[in-house]
Amino acid sequence: MEKISLQSQLLPKLTPGGSATKNPAEEFGGALGKALNDVNKIQAKANDGIKKLQSGQDASLPDVMLSMAQADISMRLLVQMRNKVIEAYQEIMRMQV
């Protein structure tokens, strides 16, 4: 079972001097891209299991159900992350300068 460790990916990595790395926007974008790729891989694994089960190939029902549940949870997490990013962007846009 693959784990998606988003918290450690999204937290800024500190250098030994204690300052954040050079370009946090690229790191944040990279972390989101990696999370999106991870969710895509999990979804593809679940779809492959479903196809194998439908075609009668060697696939166990519990494993397919587990991969489907994992895909569902990871997609829900990704949607919630998107919602929070949009909410933060809208909050910033409402700020008066």
C-alpha cells in the first residue's frame, strides 16, 4: 500500500541556516504536482483491478475493493486540497492593500 505524505511535502524544507529554500512557489507547485501524480497512479491501479475483475483474470475482490477505497479517499483529499487553495486565493484577493 502506497502512502501519500502530503504534510511533509508541503512544509517548507529548512536549510541548516534556518532559512527556507530559494523558491517556495516552485516547491509548492512541485509538491502539488507530485500529489496529483500519486492520486493518478492510485486511480489507475484501481481501474486496472476493476478491468481484471470484470474480464475474469486473476484478481482478488478484497484487493480490488481496497484499491477502490484508497482511490476514493485520495481523490477526496485532493479535492479538499484544491478547495482550500482556492479559498486561500479568494481570501488574498479580498484583502485591501
